Amino acid sequence: MKQGETEKPARVLDPIERASEVIFGLLMAMTFIGALSAASAGREEIRTMMFTAIGCNLAWGLADAVMYLVRTVTNRTRNRTFVARVRAEPDAARGRALVKEALPNGIAGAAGLEGIDAIHRNLKAPSAPDVRPTLSVTDFKGAFGVFLLVVGATFPVVIPFMVFDQAAIAIRVSNGVAIAMLFIAGEVLGHYAGARRWRGGFWMAVTGILLMGAIMALGG
């Protein structure tokens, strides 16, 4: 059976992955911008900062995309190993214990003994689909999406330096854009979690500002 037939169609990247990659790329770019001095930064320093920030996020976007593929293959290999263990286990009670251990605590508790037994029977059935640890076109689309999100997060905070001649104004506008992007990313996460969007946006903005300060303080 082909890979596309064994998995339920899903989004290439879920909201958590999308927001996380944007935040990651944004923080990377802002560490370079934060190192600029509003009083002494000239056009050459700003130009160097922009190329450095873009180059850094290009490199990290590529690395993150590759790790996305590595993580995907690793998870599928782990799932296949788990299914093989359940099928090879002759004792039904131990097989159900393996299923319960693999499920999150909340889901295992909600499923109960009957739900776990049903999953166990489905995995043991000869018609159960095989999980192949191979990469599909969709996976490469996801990796490319990761790359675009990390790199794309750089440009909104860099554009002010192309528009404004005064470094002080450009830095303030760039910081404002960064905070707005953090707020929007937090809203997306809050909505996905079923919480209040504005609260998620507020706390993500606060967390991002503190995290950016910590990264800069540590020399990042």
C-alpha cells in the first residue's frame, strides 16, 4: 500500500509548526537588529546587518527544513516499530498495555479498556495498513514550507531599514513590526488551543520580547 493511502490527509504544517517557525525566524532576525546602535549606525552597518540577518535565516531555514524531514522519518519508523511490537506480542494483555503506554494519558483514560482493546484488535488485524518510514511529496512540501516561514519572517523586520534613512526610526518601526508579528503568532496558537486569541497574542508578545532580550544578553 502506498504511503498516501496509509495516512489520513492532513495539513502540510499544523498551526503550531507554522507559528513556531515564524517566531524562530523572527527572533533570529531581531537579534541582529538589536545589536545596532540607533545613535551611531550608518548605512554600511545597516547594510551589513540586513545581509547577515537574511543569510543567517537562509542557513537556519535550510537546517530546519532538513530536520523536519529527519523528524518525520524518525516518527514513522517509531510508529512502525510500535505496530510490529504489538503484532508480535502473543499475550493480549501485554499487547493492550503497549497500546495504553503509547497513547497520551488523557486519551488513554478517555478511551478506557474497551477503546484500548479496539485499537489493539485493529492493529492485530491482517488488514491493518503498514506504516512505511518513507518520505512523500507532501513531506517535501512541508520542509519547503518550514524554509519559507523561517526566511520569510526576516523581511518584515528588515524592510523598515530600506524605507527610513534614520536608523533610530527604522529600529523603532522594526521593533513595532516584530511585536505585532509575535502577537499575531500568539493569536494563532491561542485560537488553535481553544483559548482566547488576544490572551495568546499578549503572552506570546511578552514572552518573545523577554526571550529576545535573553538571547542578546547571552551573546546570540
